[in-house]
Amino acid sequence: MSILCIGQLVADIVVRPVDGMPFPGRTDPVGELQLLSGGCAANTAAALAKMGAAARVVAVVGTDPLGDAVLADLVAAGVELGGVIRDPSAATSACIVLIGTNGERSFLYRGGGNELLANRHVSDEVLKAARIVHVGGAMKLTDLDLADLMRRAKSLGRETSLDTDWDIHGNWMRKIERAMPNIDYFLTNEEEAAMLTGKEDFRAAAADLLARGPKAVAVKRGAHGSLLATRGGAEEFSAYRVPVFDTTCAGDSFVAGFLYGVSRGRPLDESMRLGNAAGALCTTQISHRAITGLEAVLGLMNGRAK
């Protein structure tokens, strides 16, 4: 059975290196400019597929050239696209990704298909075909009723997970609170956890999120690793040290590694280490290009485990 990734599918225009904007009217050279598939759900599905999992995406994209390009990129990664809706009235959601010489990135986002994705696009048959139902980039999915979707998935006996993303609409907990009791694995990062809970300390934020219903909360902390909170307590996992080129898909790749472990019945601590390794490996090339297979992720884990 597959891992179903519902949510953001974006055309990423990746530019590197960008450490500042050119002086008005002038031109600065860059070394990289690529058009790639992006978005939390699509990135996680691509990394999962390359690790050997059966990964399927449900998303809305336009019939425009950007949509053509991102779907071709996902096909090349091995993602199953039967759940993607091509809407001629929509623009494909797009993002300009500006990557600094230190690998950190900033985004300029234009909405489109992501904001049109709704529960009617996700049939019970699609949910039944998955072992894990994952929502990627939940905070930008303005038309998706997360509470209803998670309830339906759980009623069909499926495990559920959700990854947050930065909320440009400012809804934060209002967007996800009713869904929390039906989320098995809640994944977020340190900054988003603070915005969701009002608690700056990531341990306190994780405890707050856990108390709202999930059976496990994972907090991504970049170079500081990650935290897993369950009813049995909290544990921190160290990051793997790698030369950083691009951090764009690191969080989505962490999710892929974690869900891969869960889908294979691995203990949560091992799944967290898989997540850390996939996230770290991802940063060594642009987008998720460094994740060439499960062996590459396991090689980092086995050779440089903390």
C-alpha cells in the first residue's frame, strides 16, 4: 500500500546564490537557475519514491507550462500522479526560491492550484488505497477541511500525518485545531511550533501540541536536529553534519525519511534518525537531488551516526 501525499504542489524557480537584491536597474550574475517541482506534499512524495516507497500525490495544478514541467519532474522521480487534478481555470502555484551562499533560502510565493484543493478532490477510494494519509503544507491549503479529511482517513483505518508549513494567512492553530485528535504524526518545525502554540521553547511547544491529540509530535530543528514527543516522553536526535548547499527541501525530506520508517514498521526513534539523515543529505545538492535512493540515506546514517 502507498503513502498518499495530499497538498502543496508548486513550480519552484530556484536561483542560487542570492545574498541580496541587485541595485535597481542593474544585473547580478547567478550560478544556478532551475525550474523544479516543489511544495511540501510533492517534495515528500518525490523523496519517498526515490527511497523505494510507493508514493502518490493528490493536488491541483493548472494546464499551463509550469504544470507540465512540475508533473514531468515528479514522474521522473517515480511518483504516481493519478490523484493530480489539472484545472484549466487555475494557475499552477509557483514560488521563486532565493538561496544564499550559506544554503539558507527565502521564498516569493504566488498562489494557484494549492488554494483550490478541496475535500471533494480526495475520494474514499484514494484514501483506502493508502497505508498512510499525509497532508503536506497544510497551512496554505485554504479550501481543504483538515478536520473532515483526517476524520475520514481514520474512519477507514488509515494512519495519518500532517506537516504544517509557514502560515502566510495567519490562521495557525485555528486552521488545524479540530483536526488534531485524528492526526497520528504531527510534524512541524521550531518556528512554526512557536507560532501555533505561543510557546518559544520547542519542548514546551511540542508538549502543547501533543496534548491536543496526536500520538506523536516531531519538531524539525535544522542544524540542531529534531525532537520527538510521545506519551512516553520526549527525546532529541542529533543532526548529521554535511556540507550545506541548499536547505530548500530539507524539512520535506525529513518527513519522507520519517514516514518511510513508519511505513516499514520501524520504531519511532529509528524513523526519526531516518528523517534526520534524509533531511541532511537533501541539503548537499539543490532541491532533493541528493536523495538518489534508500542506500544513500542509510549510508549517511551508518557512516556518521550520532
